[in-house]
Amino acid sequence: MKRLKTVLACAVLAASAVTAQAQSQDWETEGLSDDAITIGVMGPFSGNAASYSKALIGMMAYYDKINDEGGIYGRKLVAVQEDTACDSAKGIAAAKKLLSQDKVFMLQGNSCSGVALAMRPIIEDSGVPWIVAHAVSDSISDPLAKNIFHGVPTGSANGRAMAAFVLSKPDTKKVAIIEHSNDWAHSYSDPARAYLEEHGVTPTEELTMERGETDATAQVLRLRQDKPDFIIAALYEAETAIFLRDLKKYGLGDIPVMGTAGTDLENTMKRTGDFDTVKNYYVIHSYIDNLDGPKMKPWADMIHKYYPDEQLSTFSFVSIGSAEALVAALKAVGPDLTRSKLIDALNQVHDFDTGILSDPITWTPEDHQGVKGSAVAGFVDGKPTVLKAWGQPY
Amino acid sequence: MFLQLTLGGLSQGAIYALVALSLTVVYRSTTVVNFGHGDFVMAGAFISYVLVVIAGVAFLPAAVLAVLAMFVLGVLFSRGLIRRVRGGPHIGLALMCIAAGYVLRGIARMVWGREVLPMPRVFDIEPIFIGNLVITGDAVFIIGTVLVLLLTLFGLLAFTDLGKMVQAVYQSPRGARLIGLNVELFDDFSWGVGAALGAIGGILIAPVSLLHPDLGASFLIKGFAAMTLGGFGAPFGAVLGGLILGVAEQYAGAYIDTSLIEITAYLVIVLVLFLRPQGLFGRKAVVKV
């Protein structure tokens, strides 16, 4: 009798193990078929931040290109879109739907850092691979989660790139910082400050300009007393324009100003109304060329091939690089694809030149923040130019 | 630096003064604080933007048209919405103002989204440097315009029958009614003047700042602070409060810390309500029993 009980217990255990293995196997290939890989694409397709979803349009155009070329081992990349409206509650609902109802194989996308941070616990628990294709907050991928990979320069990468560019100008000794007092601005200024300190430079003036301020007289007059060699400005678009205007107004227009990826040269010039105000303004620029430059043209053509009415902006190209890295990893896995194998392959992506982002993508099992730097754009001889360092075109 | 800060503060303060004065005009005649006034300021700026940038009208006629349009909007708002809830609780009036403001903001957002729009500069002249002091065309234009406007308005209030009638309605609507004044019409007129003055503030700041649908929110707070400092219902106090606030922001930002600029208005509100609730020129509320 005792022996019979033992045999039965062993049988039950064996059956459970087989079932668990079968379930695990099912999970590994969920959202996968002989002819399709389903990818959940979350983004702000509606609402005030809908312009950010251009990033995901560019990424999906790249999927279409791959599909037209025959897909990956006969499988097409099928995007399942979910709208987050850049709202955390909607983002969480979108992630849950993609994971539980649509049962996608993996996730790629999301443009708003706040939403991505809200989604992270759910996605991390699910174990489903997620490539963050646009949002920049470091906290999305740090601390490390084995299934979450960051495919764009994070805030700290950009902040350090800003400071590196500032210090690449010969004889830069005095650096001032002006910023909003919010997390977005700190995500740029804190790493920039750290980089400066590492290189023996302490900011000589640290100023605040809040959102909605319509005048920067007090800040500019303090800068006039400080006489910095370079100013780092972590300000939104409107405040950047007001600050640059006041800088010129009080005779400080010759001091170079380093701005974030939240602004660009062309629109800043439009807002300030003249070239003279922005001639010494530099911004983080994640690409290898100007948006209308020859190296970007094939990408622009690709987007227009699949989305003919799409108006291109700086956001349109930002997620394409991580889509390329994904395709490379899927190809590396081979036809016998599983989620675990994909995660392993993503961890092997090393120095991957996307031909669009200014810096390569490298993911390792210890570090999933794949893009460690950014180029800078500034006016050289009156034309927007991508720069590696001060006076060095990319 | 001191002179420069004072000039910059007066230029900003002149706009706050105008916003505070427009709030006071409505408050004096109707005892309603227009919590949607910031959006009236924004609407005035956007109407002038449409006329100047899209329709190609010159700045001055565009500004006049925008002010007239906002006057009409203010009158319609009073006749169509405020009158209907006038007899009800005060909170109803406040909510009506907030709702109207959000409708205006919503319309602007629908049309322009969150885009930040530049308005062509009115006096795009090279700044004048006197030693370290920089005098810009914008500052001269804003301070000059507000000064002329205030002198005209205070002249009207002090030396004309219209001013006496306004005073009569403010002191006792019932008494004003008894001597044959049409108080309701006065109310409508006050809403119209309030909206028009707010619009002038928006039009003046638009070329210096940039336009966006949320532009009015900060001006509303600054207007409240100036009104509180000057004393509720005191037009001269509102103007002086606005100028003091503008200068105080600059001094606090330059001499103490730039992060104080944004909270100066709130500090002023708290300090005044704590130390002198009636403000500089307001009257102490006396309840007779």
C-alpha cells in the first residue's frame, strides 16, 4: 500500500512537471505562428502628446519594409497597436490588454517616460521582452530587468553628452546651468553636472526658470555678472526661446548655450524669430545627419512609402534604430524562436551600427541601456550641422 | 543691475497691473472674482495673433479689433451666462467663470494643440545701452501703453459722470437702482471692460513671450496676487500691487534665488492675507450687527 502511494505521488509530480513544461513551452512561443511574430506597440496615438507617436510610425514603417523583404524566416512582423494617450492609467490598461488578451510575443515602443515607468512592474513580472523605443527616463531600464531593453539614449546618456560637448570647446572653464525644477530637467542636468564634476568643473551659476515664466531678466543679469564660457539649458521649447531672446537682449548672445533633445534648432529659430538669437545654440541630436540630410533621406523615403501622408519631425526616426537591432536579434535566433532565445540574442547585440542613430546599440546581460551617447546639432556657417564635438562635424 | 531689474520688473509688473485692474473692474461692480480671467487674457492674445499672422492685419488695428472682440465676448458672457446664475450661490458664479475659461482654453487647444507660437515683435528695435542699463523697445512700449491706458481710465473714473455712476453701483447697487441707474447694464459693461483690459495685457505680452493655450494660467495668479496686495476692489491698489509684484519677482530672483521668481506671487498672497488682509488700499470689512 505504501509503495502504491509512493508510485502515485511520483506519477502526480511527473505529470505536474510535464504540464508545467508544456505551459512554459506555450508561454515561450505565445504570440508566435509559422507566418507571424506579433509585437505590441504602445504609444500616444491620441491626445496632447500624439506628436510623439510619430516615433512609432517610423518604427512600424521599418516593420513593413522587413515584411516586404520576406519577413524573418518567413514570419511577418505584425504590430498590434494600443493607445496610451501619454496617460499612465491608459498605459497600464494597454500593457495588460496586449499581454493578457492579445497575448503578443513581445513589446516595442512607448513614448512617454511616466507611462513607461508605470508599465514597468507589469511588464517585468510578465517576462515578455520589451524594447523601449522612445521614452528616455533612466529608471525604465535601471535597475536592470532581464526582459526590458532601452533602445534610445537615456536621459543620463544625453546629459553626459551635453556636458562632454560643452567641455570639448577649448578653454571652457566656467559653465552655468539653467533648468526647470522638474524631473525631466534633472534627468539631463544631474548627469551633466556629474560629468562636469568628474572633469574638475563645478558649475559657477545654477539657475531656475520655471515653466510658464515669460521673462528671464533676473536669470540673465546673474549670468551677466558670472560671465560663463558656456551655458547648459534644460528648458522646454517656450522657455528656451524666451531665455535665448533675453540673453541676446542683454548683450550675452555670444555665449554658447547647450540645450536638450526636447528642442531643435529649426523650431527654436522659428520661435525666436531670427537667426542671430540662435546662432550659438546647440542641441542634443540623436542622428547621424540633419533631418533633411542625405543620410536620413532613405529613412524618410521609407516612412513615406508606407505612410504617404506622414509629416516628418525629429521624432519620426528615433525608434527605427531599436527596430533594426530587434530584427538583427531575431535573425540571430534562427527559425526556432522563443522569448528566452530572443532575450539571449538581444543580450548579444554589441556595437550595432544602426545607420541612423549617432551612437551604436550595445546590450549585455548586465546593462540594458543600449545607447550611451548622442551627437549635437548646431549652426555652422549658418547651416544646421551635426557635430561630434566642438568644431568637429559628425 | 538694480536699475535693470527695476526696469524689467516694471515692464512685467505693468502687465500684472493690467490683469489685476481688469479683475478689479469686474469685482467692483459685480463682487465676482473671475477665476477664468487668465483665459480671457490668452484669448485676447490669440485673436490678435490670428489677425496679425494669419489674416495679415497690421498690429495696431489688429490689437484694436481683438480688444473690441473681447469686450463683446465679455458682455455676452455676462448677459448669457452670469446673469442666469446671479441669484444663486457665489460658488456657482465662480464655477461658471472657471468653466468659461476652460472652454476658451479648449478651443485654443483644439486649433493649435500644444504648439508654442511666436508673435512678431511690435517694436523690433535695437536695445539702447546706457552703461550697463539696457532699455528695450518692448519695455518702453509696454510701460508706455499701460501708463496711457491707466491715466485715461483713472481720468474717466475720477472726473466724469461715468466714474460717479460706477462708484454708485459699487457702493450700493440698490441705491444706484433707486436713482435710475441700469445696474444690470453696468454689470454687462464691467464684464466687457474687464475682458477688454485683460485682452490688452495678453496682446502686450504676446510679442515678448510666446503664445500657447495655457498662457493665461500664470497671469491669473499674478493678477490675484497684485489684487490682494493692492486691496480687493481698489483700482489704484491693483495697479500698484502689480508693479510691486513685478519688481519683487526680479529682486528675489536676482538677489536671493531664481527659484523664488515663480513663488513670489504666492508668498505675496500669503503674507498680505496674514499681515494686512485688506491690502494696501482696500477697506477693512466691517460687519454691522
